[in-house]
Amino acid sequence: MNARDIIIAPVITEKAVAALPEKKYTFRVDKNANKIEIAKAVEEIFDVRVAKVNTINMKGHLRRMGRNEGYTSDWKKAIVTLKPDSKTIEFFDGMF
């Protein structure tokens, strides 16, 4: 799997932005990717050193449009912690 196929998008929420000073970055990732693949993909794309990766499988939310209802798709979230001597990810620099 290509590194850009594993990392789908950054997650920008209040909780994710509050963790940025601790060098913790949150991403939406491929559901089939494991922690090792996620760490290698982040290191390759952003040229940083990863200390650890935590993953969470997120359930889809119930949504309604009038009388019709359904669920959004399930997805996987990864919280990537960088090593203390690693540089920051430039994309997130202006957010805190």
C-alpha cells in the first residue's frame, strides 16, 4: 500500500488541536492499515520521527434526511506521537 493511501486526511477538532504542543497529531487513516504501516507512512510523507501510534476504530453516526435515516461510514483514527527531537509537521504549525 502507498503511504498516501494510508494517510487519508488530518483530523482538525478542538481536542486534536489541543494535543499539538505535545507533538501529537491526529489523522484519518485506512481501515486496514496497522500501526507499523501508519508510522512508516507519516515518516515518509512528513519527514519526521514517530515515537508511537495509537489507533481507534470510529463507529458511523446516525444521520437523518427527513424520514429517511442511515449511518455514516465507519473509519479509523490514528493519533501519532513524534519523538522529542523530531521536527514538527508544518501543516499543523499555524493552528496553535
